[in-house]
Amino acid sequence: MNTPFAASAAKQLRGLYLLTPDEADTARLLARVAPLLGEGIALLQYRNKQANAALKREQAASLRNLCEEHHVPLVINDDVRLAHAIGASGAHLGEDDGDLRAARELLGAGAILGASCYDEIGRAQRAVEAGASYVAFGAFFPTTTKETTHRADVSLLREAEKFGVPRCCIGGITPENAKPLIAAGAELIAVVGGVFNAADPVAALREYKAAFALPSPLVGEGSRA
């Protein structure tokens, strides 16, 4: 079972937040993820919108074991009960994925609990009050990973600093357009296709990591799925 994060440790989260692609073959999923875990990422989120319940449990449990080997926290997307059942480090919930307070109660004080807040600062405040460990805003740029109806602005990051939890950005983020988001205060940059769809995923991951050392004052253009 993954070791729970202390609340203070969750507040120190910073870096690349890697989300898994939809992958029906568990062995292939593990083969794609394994080389990336050793590169030093902040979190791995298991997300598979195409899988049934049995496959999700199989893949989540397999990823938990792999993450343990590399000391990377595993977060489960949308499914608090699955996160609890397999001993993941935590869960991430969107607006239709359940009550955050109930999720915190089930997972415990030491778990990582993320909340999608889209482009709404009020939603972020309510999420933190309900026990969220970090708040996620997006989409910041056009993305092909999922359909989006919200467009977040960099000003949200500055305003959300007052909540005292890590701020996560998602949606069409490239190594270049990540820089101004990081400069504005983003502690976590969430990516799916920007890494997994790259010709060389390890090299792509390293580009994202390098962005954390190269702040930029202006929001750039361009997107990567």
C-alpha cells in the first residue's frame, strides 16, 4: 500500500504531474509508464475513460506497485472508492465525481485529494475548505485530450495563492507555455499527450521538468494535446 502523505508534504508538491493515457492493454500501459517514473515526477494520475471497472482495478493496482518501486505517489482519477480499495496515495475529483468532504473522510487525513476547479476561484475556495490537497485549473490552452468548456486565465493562479495549497494547471500545456504559468505560481503542471504522444516520451518529460527552472513573464501561445 502506498504510504500516505502528511498534509505538510502535500503542500510541498511541485513539478510535473503525469496523467496516464487511455490504454486497454495493462502490460503496454506499464511499459509506457515505467521509464518515466524514474525521471522524477511529482505525481502520477491513473486515468482511463475507456476502461470498465475490472480493467480499472487491474491497471490501478498494477500502477500502484510500480509507483511504490519508484516512490511516486499514485492518484486515481474520478474514483475515490477505487483509490481506497487499492491503497493509492489519493484521488482526484471533478465536479461530477462525488463530494470532497466524503472523499477526505474515506481516504483519511494523509491522502492526496485533488479537485478540478476549471476557471472558478469560488470552486477552488470551497474545495480547499472541504479538504482538497491541491486545486487544478484549466484548460489553459486548446487540447485534444478531452472536450473542454472552460478556459482558465493565468490570473487565477495569482488569486489562488491565498489558499495555501499547490495550484495545478492542465490543458494543452507545452514546455514553452508552461513557463509563464510556473512564473505566476503554478506548482504542478499536468500533462497527458505532451509526454505520451511524443516520439521520445522521456525527452519530452525532461523538457517539461526544465521549464520549472526557466520562468517567463508572459503567457505563450501554442498547445500540445
